[in-house]
Amino acid sequence: MSNALLPELGTLPLTPAPTRIWTPKRVQVTRAAAELPHTAEILRRCEAAGVTDIMMLTNDRLSGLRGETERETYARAKTTLAVVVAPPSQLKPQPIPPSADWRIDLAKGCPAHCQYCYLAGSLGGPPVTRVYANLDEVLAPIRTHAGRGTITTGTDLRGHEGTTFELSCYTDPLGIEHVTGSLTEAVRRVGAGAYGDDVALRFTTKFDDVTELLTLDHQRRTRVRFSVNAPEVARRFDGGTAPLTARLTALRALALAGYPVGLTIAPVMAYPGWQQGYGALLDQVTTAVAGVPDLDLTAEIITHRFTPASKDVLLGWYPQTKLEMDEDVRTQKRSKFGGVKYVYPRATMAEMRQWFTSELAARLPAAPLLYWT
């Protein structure tokens, strides 16, 4: 077992100090968002965080995001928070298999700099983070869709979770919570039963500022999963995020506070020596959760894949990346709509799946594997 976290056991603070807090350099507020109640909370948080460049727009069109080069545009967008109103299309929950019954979007865009970013092929224009000010409308479908899901609702494996709502499909909600407050409000409302007693939230994060979450009466209705990877992969490709050990410290703190927690091991990469790297990761997780009473820990595993569109975007954002995106060593996989993505060959996938299934059972027997993809 790795001793990387052993010196910290027994002395881990119940409220760990965060290692990574994102604060935007500038904030733009659209006209439609300006008068909404949640906008006042966002602006209060931004001002408290020291943001001085706050622009109240006279219309609903963001401005000044493009630089003279693609790199300048990327840098400017990644340091901007836009406060906008979620359009009607974003207010209609969509099934999000295999994670949850439904997807709820608190925001769209992420401040991190992960070189394999899953949003690269799905976000048009500069990668600005847009937080939705019409929070009441965003959360309202939790009530109307309770009991209507097919992914977890009524299933043998996960039926006890109730109707589940994924909050991190298009953002890292914890990464922006410092200046939005949206996640805290969602967890508080669901914990208080505002949308019924048989619903649950879930989200994945690479950040570690869980201070506010630890104070909430969550009633175990929110599962916080930490996106983790082999230590060398996380160091190389997870830019602008909390270090791996900090994420695991935060996971432990939340578990001690009674939250259901989880591992999103992603994206799993078949690099030379991957078994040793992911073995070290599982050892660190084992140490981090040691001694937690009533531990509720799950695992979800997603292998690395890319599309032609996402590859083009990622190479524009990170032209010096060492991330392997070689179509010649991958297998094409087509969606029902004709889209193409490149995944590992079948034999590689089978080897990795067998290894993870075996090692999870041996090292973390209390953590069921919800899915592998």
C-alpha cells in the first residue's frame, strides 16, 4: 500500500483548507439576468472574492471575449464568468445514462484546463463559463421529474438512490461554487425535501473547496464524486485543478460528514505501466477512506476517447500537449446518430476492464462499480 497519505491520517482536519479556488478576472451580467434574485448572490460572492471588473450589459450578448489569436481568446474566456439566463432548451431535463436519471445544468463551461476536456467538442465559441441566474427554473424539474427516471429509478442496483439528477454534465459545479452559490443552494433545497423525499443529486469535481458543503443538512441526498486518475496522469493533464491528494482529503472530509461519495476514475489511459499507476491511485483511495464510519463509496470508470472535432479543439487550446490522440491505434465507434469517436481497441478495453474489476474488488470491496465505459 502506498504511504502517500498515511502521515495525514488521524490529523486530517474536518474542514480541510482548499488548495485551488477559481476567481474570475471579469464578470459579465446579461440584461435578462440582471434583476433575478440569484444574480445578487453571485455578485455578492464575486465582490467578496475581490472581482472588480463587473460589467452589466445592456443586452444579452456577451462581448470582448475574442483576442487576436486563438490562445488569447482561450485565456480571456477561461478567466471570465458570464451570468446569463438558461434558455428553455436547457430547462428540459434529458436522460443521462449511465450516470443518472436526468441532467440538470447549473452552468455551462468549466474553469479548469484539462488537456482531454470532454467539453471541447460540445461547447461552441470561446470556452467562457456561463452560470445560470434563473436558479428556481433550473431546479424546478427536480420536482416534476421525480419518479420518472429509468437509469436509477426502480432498478435493483441503484433504486435506493431514488430519482437521480446529474449536475456536472457541462460544468464542474464545485469549481465555480466560490463565486456562484448555486451548488450550495441546490444541495440545501434537496436536503430539506423541497422537491420531495425520493430524489438525489450527484456531481463530479476535480476541486476541493468543500467548506460550505460540510455545513449543510444534506440528508445524504447528494453524492459527491471526485474525478481522479493515476498520479502521473493527473499531474500531467489536469491543469488548473486541485492536486490528487487534496481531492482525496476533501473526499474523506465529506464522507466523515455523512455524504455519499464516489470515484469517477477518468479518463483511464492505457499508457506504459498503467497498472502500477492506477494501483497507486487505488492504494491512496484506500488510505483516504480508512476508518470512515458508514462509508457509502461508489466507483464509475470512463476510458479515454476523443472525436475528430474535440481533437481539433484540444490541439488549438493545448498545441504542446503530449496527450495521445492517434486514430491509427484506436478503434472507431459510431453513435446511433452517425457520430464518430475513437476508443481503445477491444482487447485493450477488455484487459483494462478485467484489471479494474479485480483490483477494485480486492482493494475497495465496499465500493460497487456502477458502470464501465
